[in-house]
Amino acid sequence: MLNDSVIAWLKITLGVKSIELTPINGGANNLGIKVTSGNQSWFLKSFNTQSPNVKYKQQNEFLFSQEVYRNCLTATPKPIAINLEENVSLFAYIEGKKIENACNNAVQQAILFFQNINQREPSAHLNIASESPSTLAEFSHIITNRLKRLETVTIKSEQLNVDYHKALTLIRLRQEKLTSNLAQHWQKEQQRSVLSPSDFGFHNAIEASSGIYFIDFEYAGLDTPWKVFADFFSQPAVPVDLTFALEFLKLEQFRLLKENPEDTLKVFELTQLKWCLIMLNEFLPEVQARRAHSWNISCLNERQQKLQIAQLTQLKQCYDYFESIPNKISGLDKLLRD
């Protein structure tokens, strides 16, 4: 599971003579391992070396974790050490469980987390968040770029191939309709004025007895309020009810969104189209390699079967999510105008 040099590094870093390693299931891209010595435990994140820009993402996550921990203390596991040569990072271990429902208390903790990490000027060394649009028009460009990548995929199953490309066509047509007559200010530079985990949501959180801890900051950094809001209410793993949107819009950071409802609605719909495409990442070869690393399955047939099930599941979710978009847009429109 881990080579001897990583084990030696762990012992030296932790100042212990012996350790026990227990794989933690549930990661989609990287391998999580519980490290135990005596009555103490830590969390080791082993990054998939086949992932693009793996060292950048590893270092970005660690730097952002340090920034968040400095500002927020108990809202994220304490970052302890990083080993870029071995592609592993060490954090405090949080005993908890996955969050299945975004209840009122959970949303209030997410709002508090966002406020806390944005209570002072961010450190100069922090990077720009992944896919952070510099203009509103770039919300559409992100979809275009993702479509180009997904259109190159080769699928052996004829029916699966037809269903897959039909989904891409539906998304492209909706994107074209949304962006056929963009206002000129959509080309105006947007300020990346907030700190964001980027992939902000309860799918990247742990519920412990002391509260909710947010994790997984590989794509985090400086971001626009538009993207933070739209992503938080679009991510499908643990959906957040739109009735909570007004709680976010009360914050000063989101004032422009409340003052420009038409732009907010369009950005929100484009973001949901992006999430439709994210669901289809299972078809990309590089994502398949990351899944295999995180699953830690040695049997090739078992791995292939699990991958095929994942692809079929994600394609169905993509269709279901796409069909739900009009109701979400209508719901947000009502909230913004009431």
C-alpha cells in the first residue's frame, strides 16, 4: 500500500517507532489512509501520480489548508506535513461520518466557514481557484472546453455511445441558447475577491461530534463570488435546497449577485450545465486511472466492472440532473424577485 520510504518518513515526522495503516474507502481520486500509533491517529492522503499536475494540486491543497486552519481553527483538519517527493500529505484525523443531508444547521456552518476564511486579506502566496472565470462569459467557455474533451472519448458499447453523445448534444444546445445574446458587461473583468475551496459543498465535509469539517482543497484558491454561490447550490452529491440561497445572498460578498438577478440566473444555469459534464468525467481515461488508484482494487476484471457501473450510473444522473434544471432556475428566479 505504501513504500518503505513513506513509512520511514511518517515515523520520523510523527516521532514514533511503529505505525498501523488502514485504508479508508470513499475517495474518488486519491487514496486515504488512517495512520495509527498507540492511541493517536492521523490521516494520510496519497495522491495519484497519474493525475495531471499532481504536485501542484497537492501543494495547493496544503497551502490552502494552512490558510484555512489559521483563520478558522476547527473548521478543517490541521495540516501537519507534506512530502512532495512521495506525493503524500499528512493531516489530523477527524473521527466522523459523511454528510447525507444539507440541513439548516449544516448550511449555517458552511456560511460561517465561508465568513471565517474571508474575514481578512488572504495570503499573497495563494493560487487562483480551479476554473475560476475572469469574466462572466468564461462560465460558458468552461463548458465549451469540457465538451471538447468529452467529445474525444471512444466508447465500445454502441448504445452507450449513442446515449452519451446525445447528452453532450443536449447540453451544447442549451449552452448556445443561453449565450446567443450576451450583454456586453459579460466580457468585463471580474474580481477574484473571495477565498474558496472551489469544490465547495457537503460532499467534501465530515460531520464530527464537535461540528462540520471541510476538506479536499486541491482546487481551492482566490475566486469570484459568482462561482462560489453557483457551485455551492449546483453540486449534486449532497444537494442544498435553494431556500437557503437568500442566507448566502445576505452576505456582503454576494451583493452583486442579488443586485443583478438576470446575470445570477444565467450564471447559475451555466454552472449546472458544467456539473452535468462533470458527471460524465467517468468516461475520461485520466479519470478512470484516478478511480483505480483510489479504489485500491488489484483484480482487473473487478475494476473494469466497477468502472462500467460507475459510467452507467453517472450518465443516468447526468440526464436526471439536466431535466431538473428548469425547476431550479424557476425557484431561484422567484427567490431573487420576491
